[in-house]
Amino acid sequence: MHRRSFIKKSSYTGLAMSILPGLSLSKESQYSVLELMGKTSIDLFGTEINLRKEAHDAFLDMKKAAYSDGVDLKIVSSYRNFHRQDAIWEGKYLQFTEQEGMSPPAAIENIIQYSTIPGTSRHHWGTDADIIDGYPRTTGDVLEVEKFEEGGPFAYFKKWMDENATKFGFYLVYTENPKRKGFKYEPWHYSYAPLSVPMLTSFRRKNIFKLLLEEDIIGKENFSSGFLKDYIQNNILSINPELL
Ligand SMILES: [Zn+2]
């Protein structure tokens, strides 16, 4: 499965390989900067699933298993491109600075408790999804930590996922570990590790500082090198160790 998309996406490397038999490319070299930053279109599968093929197939297998245990896995948000993330970023930035009167650095610190700088979201990869249980009746925002805790509508979902998700390759990214830095605990955000681990490896090898400063992101004049270093360390890399 992996191999098929590899060949389709990189016909030029396929050509290089046929010219140079024996040339082997490392797994992560198949992901381009544009792809990792949500700036190119990728093949996505499944109505209301929108994940890469392998992740989609694994999600469907997991959904079937959950269904037989009384949990209706429902994806709230999966793939998001750069422009979508940029709109989220800009909306929050303007809200915090103009309506709530925060200084730009304070606004940015606030945004990055839950939202990423455009180009650095794992939602750009087609491997990550925010998942809930479609069965219980709920009111208000479904992505609230309390809803996944004891007594909450998604407590049973959380228990089921804790016991089963990794069997299908899905891991919680922003775990409850108090020592973890960066994004707050998100009991809904899962990542399909067989694809996202090599993607993260590939992303770490790029010059993320440079890439972000080249983008037209509102407030980026506040991205000092110290800020970006901490952001990469805390918000990109302070995740479930199974995904590193
Ligand atoms: Zn998410």
C-alpha cells in the first residue's frame, strides 16, 4: 500500500531508481516540504474521514471493532490544509490582539496552547484526526476535556480507545502527562503512527525556522529564534514518545 502511493507520487524517483538499480531511498525522503506543510493536495479517502489511504483503511477497521463494542467512532476534523490553518491562526490572532487587547507575544502564547502555527499542524499530514463517539447526546463544543472524563459523554469512548486504538496504529498525540510541554491535553487527537512517525522524522530534517519565516503569517515578526526553538521543542516534539 505504501509502495503504491510512493511510486505514484514520485515518478521521478521511480525513474531514478530504474536508471540506477540498487539505489534505495530512505522512507522519509518521499515527503516534500510542501506536503508536510499542507501546501499541496494529497490523495485523501473516505467521506467524513479524509485521511491517507493506509490511515483510512486502519480507521475503518478500528471503527468496525468499536461499533461491535457500542462505540460509534466519528471524525470531527482530519485533514486541514495550510490555508485553513492560516485562517484559524489569523482569526485567533485578531481576536486576541484587537478585541481582547493582548500584546502580540501574549496573543501568540495564547494561541499556541491549542492551535498551531500554519505549516506545522499534524492535521496537514492526512494521518491525524480528532475523534469522538457519535452515539451520546451532547451539547456545546464536543472537543472539551471534561466530556472525555469519568461521567462525561465520551468517557466510554476514551476507555475503549485506551484499550484498543494502538492495535490499529492510532496513538494519542497530546497526552495527559504533566511533564509534557507544548499543546495541552487533547483526549480526541489521534495519529496513525505507521505514516506519521516517518513524516515527523522528515519534517524535523527540514529547516522549520526558515520555512515559517518565509510564509506570510500574521504576527510572524514576533517569531524570534528563541521562540521558534521553544515552539519546535515543545509544540512539535513534546508529544507521546510512541510517535517520535
Ligand atoms: Zn487535532
